Amino acid sequence: MPDHLMEIEPDERIVEIAPERLRDFKDQPFKIRKDAQMDNLIDSISRHGILNPLIVRPLPEGVYEIISGHRRKYAAEKLGYRKLPVIIRNLKEEDAIISLVDSNVYREMIPISEKALAYKMKYNAIKRKSGRRKGSRTGVHNRTKKTVDVMAGEVVESSRQLQRYLKIAELIPELLEMLDEGRLSFNPAYEAAFLTPDQQRDLAKAIDFTQSSPSVSQAQRMKKISQDHGLTLEEIKSILCEVKKGDITRVTFKNEQLRRFFPRNYTNDQIKQAILDLLQNRTKQH
């Protein structure tokens, strides 16, 4: 459901509230960006006003938490609005999270990381809301599958793709940022989510160091090494430095062209690492 389309219940009424009494939803993953979409929203509000009220819920402190309308609030404040039209709904935590995700996740151009984290929020909210049946013979795997199936029927994703998004939500922030920037592709990111947080941090360092991102097969190998005996930073660098099958153009040197610049006892791996170190230092200097 787009941000500007929120269903209004027949018995609800619109009231006006000062923006300083409105709070962003706690830990919500949707970031406000000063991009072309925001410029269009500001222009629309300046011309026509806020056509659709914000949806909020009351908090004990006498303020209101925004469920739908974070971007509208930002745009209106930029235009100097002192009162914003809102609809107040008394929602429990889980219902508020589900409504928050549903009102934001269908926007165009939403980053992959935000979608993954939003799906994870909704997934956890549905699980808490439904609760675990005491004495049920259904296993944890089946309960998880059922929750995913319920969500898949509500979002524009297959159950399998939804599970992949839920796994990607386990990536560290550095890798999520690389995913949004296009430095890390979706399928390798999914495989990388199986690494430990420390190994993911090493992967982020290795991507920066080698200026190369893993292919699906490379990420799968990292996952297997991690599961077998652990994965080191040097192993990650070594894998990333491999020439990928999809590479069309290559720069190659014969051994005799390079060895004259290095000690006789250097192995091929040591030569390769020394060259990468030199290039990395040169990049930093510039």
C-alpha cells in the first residue's frame, strides 16, 4: 500500500496535532531521503496540502507515534506547517508494526535493506501476536514455515523469496549498505548472511580492500568454509581475488614479468598480496 493511500475507518475522524507531539516509530527501518521523490512530495503538499492524514497511535507520555506518514510529516515541516491532520488509532505494538510495514513496504524505489528489515519486523510481530501453542506437536520449522506462508499471501513475494529477505535482514549494517549501493548483489548477500557477524565484518573489509564483490559461488564457498572450520580474513581476500568466470576482460602478466620485482623466496600468493597492498596504498594516497 503506497504511503499516500491509507484506509480510513468509517467511524474515525481527522484531528490536527502539532508536529512536535509526533514521534517516529521506534526502530522502524524506513529512512527519509532528500531525493526526487521527496521533492515531488513537498511540491504536491505545497500545492494541494496534505490530502491524506497521518495515522498515529497514542503513547503514555501524551505524544503520538507515527504509523503512516513519516515522509509527509518531514515534507510538511519543511513547508512550515504547525498543525498536521492525523487519525488516532489505539493499536497494540504488534498490530502497529504490521500496519507500519504494510503502509510503507509497497513504495516504489524502496532499498533492499529496508524491505528486508521491514519484513523481519512484521514476521516477528506476527509470531508474537499468534504466540506458540503450548503442547503443540508442530515443530519450530513448521511454525516458521506457516508464518512465512501467511506473510507471503499478504506481500508481493513468494514464500521462498520472502525467506531470503528474512535471512538478508541478518546482515550487518555495512553489508546492507553495500547491498543498497549495488556493491553486493542479492544472491551473494543471502549466502553471506549465513556467516557469523565477525566473518561478515571481515567480508566487508575484504570487499573494500580488494574492490571486488563475491559471486554466488564464492559466497557459497565462504559459507561452507565457515561451517566446516571457520573463515578467516585472509581466506576471504584470497577468494575475492580470484578471477570470476563472468569476467570478460582480464589483465594478465607472465611470472617472469613480475618476479624480478620481488624476492626469490616469494610465493605467487605473496606476490599477489604485495601488489594489492601497493595498489591499495596508492588509492588511499589519491
